[in-house]
Amino acid sequence: MKRSIQSNQRSTEILTFIVSADGTTVTGLDKNQVSVVDTGAGVKTCTIPALTSGDYSVIVTTATAATIAQVSITNSTTFVVNTFDVDGTTATDAVCHILVIGSKIAERA
């Protein structure tokens, strides 16, 4: 039996995808809804379908050993993922598993 996930939040949007270390390959459930451009060592610029303003969350887990990630939301359709060696200062390309949670409705429950 299939059950829908219930939430008090209205019209929650969830995107999940995986980006290769070099930023050229996107896989995962929502690979066809996003585009990614590698804009430098350890920097991936992601474009998603428009969500309400910049009011969404991006959760990144790196799948490359000894790396960490930092996310910066630019606007309702764009965010940037920066990946570093565990020292936190050396830009390093890394495989990224990305989860985006937001809404297309401005009204909040």
C-alpha cells in the first residue's frame, strides 16, 4: 500500500541528486530537474526549479574521503556548493549527494 507523507507545511518540494566530483555528471532521482556547472576547483553551481525566494534548505553530504562541504544560497533557483579538504581551506573536487527541501508557496502554515 502506498501512503503519502503528511506535513503541516504546504506544498513541500524535495529534490535529491548526486553530482560527480568534476561536476559534469548528475545522477539520482531528480537529475533531470537540475543543472550543474563546475565553476572552479571544488565549486559547483546548481540551478533548480524556482522555489519561494531563497527560503529553502540544501543538505550536502560528500562521498569523497576526507572532504567537507559548504553551501551558499544565491536566489530562488541557484545555490553554490564549495567542497574542501578536511583542513577547511584547500578547495577539493568531491562527489556530492544533495538534498533540497523548499516550497513554491509563499504562505506558511
